[in-house]
Amino acid sequence: MIGRVAAVTDPGRKRRRNEDAYILEPPLFAIADGMGGAQAGEIASRLATAALREGGGLETGGEQSIVDLIQEANRRVYDRSSTDPNTSGMGTTITVALVEDGSVAFGHVGDSRAYLIRDARMEQLTEDHSLVNELLKTGRLSREEAEVHPQRSVITRALGTDPDVDVDTFSVPAQKGDLFLLCSDGLTDMVSEGSILSVVERNRNDIEAALRALVKAANRGGGQDNITVVAFEIADEPLAHDGDTREQARPVEAASPEEDTLTESDGVPVVDTGVISVDEIDAEAAARADEESADRPRHFRQRVVAWLVVLVLAAAIVLFLLLRFAF
């Protein structure tokens, strides 16, 4: 039985937009980390999670139902990328968990991760589809070198870049007290696995507090990317949301050096986690594009005025010098 669940997402310190998206709809959980220029990464991740929500087909259960959902998500992202020049080449990671009687089935593409915390030990369940992991497996990199490699975010498999995608699937027997984490690389690139486990164990009685502490640690480590963590617990108690769940929202201002994690002042709103339609995704993307377009003339006028001021000052200096030497 599913016990407490929670999710927290944060844009981090360096990114204007949050391109992560997630699902917290027991028994279905998922996380997606979008990639692509402009707002395309955000569109890809939200198209993928919308496809999972709308896909249905969970009645049959098992790994095959997850594969079917992910293939549908892949088709939607690929079709959009192929027909819209503004989103060409976009893609997203996807890590999906489906809780069933006595086990949790997973589907995985990319480098977002799933972890199991059991008996104060943490195990990475998914394998990163990344360049660095390939180098690590072939012995061309040590684990220490992999942790600081400049190309550690380069992924070798993503949703939406091809008509079909290879999906890793597996199932894990679940026990009472198990805590499963799904997270984007904005967490794991900034915080070591040992530190993740330590933070969670210190806050085990309050899962949302644990997730917020993880985001705080990632931001303290640099906050180089969007940070999203989803958690669910296996327990005898009925389902209970551990605090408010937080869905991806409009971009917020980057945290100042003194702000390490999400707080009420960070401006990340609590919103409904229902189905996000493709029309809503398109409308939001269009609105942002309009805002950026509206800003361009103002910025251009400001630059023109600045250059005019410089030219006037330069002319005044030249005139002054000419008059001085003339007399």
C-alpha cells in the first residue's frame, strides 16, 4: 500500500525556466527533464507527462503498460518536434514508476534517476543513458572522474528524438518502509548519493521536509540546473500527501546567494496537479514568446538612446578640444 507521497521542484540558481515536469498521481509517479532551445525543453517534458496522465491503460498493469505509455509520450514529443520548427530537436528524459500489489514497475529513458531507500541504505535502480556512464562502464573513466566530467549531462537516449525509443523496464519487490525517490540530474549532479541518503534519513518523519532539504543542498552546491524530486513510501497506512505537492509553474526569479531552497518568498506557487492539455502547453509557450517579443523593441530603444548619449558626449569633447586649440 502507498503511504506518504511528496514532490518538490525548483528552477535552481542558474536557469530562467523550469524545464522539469512530474506526475504525483498514485499509483503512477514520473519525472521528466526537458532539453531543447528556448522553451522547447519545457514543452517536451510537459507533453510527455500529459501523455502519461491521459494514456490510461494502467488497468492491465505491469511493465508492458509502462512501455506503452512511454511510447505514446515519445510519439507526441517526436511529432511536435518534427512539425514545429520552433521545437525541432527537443526531447526529454522520462522515469516512470507504477506501484502494484507487492512490487513497483519502472520504465526509464535518459539520466533522471530512481532510487530505493531501505533499511537506511540507498540503491540506484536506474542506469543513466549518458556519455559519462558509457565511458564509466568501459573503464575509460573512474567514478571520481565521472562525477566532475564536463560532459556528464550529455545523454545518449532521450524521449522524442526518434519515432521509437528503447525503454528500460524492470520491477522491484516492495517492502513496508521502502522509500522510492525519482529525481532529475539537477539534484544528483550537485549532491552526492551519500549526502542524499543522510538528508533523507535525518528527515524521514517528514518526507516533504526531506525533499526541500535536498533542494536546499543542491542550490548550495551551485544550483546549476532545475531540481525536481518525487518520493513515495510503501506502508500499511492509507495514502497521505505529505504536505502540499508543487507542480511546475511559471519561471520565478533566481534565488539570491542567501536563498538556498524553496520558501514562500521564492514565489513557487502551489497549483492543481491535474491533466495539462496540449492546448494549455501551447498557450503558455506562446504567451512567453509574446512577452519576449514585446521586450525586444524596448531593449532596442534603450540601446539606441545609450548610443546617442555616447555620440553626443563624444561630439562635445571633440568640439571642446577644437575650440581650445583654435584659440
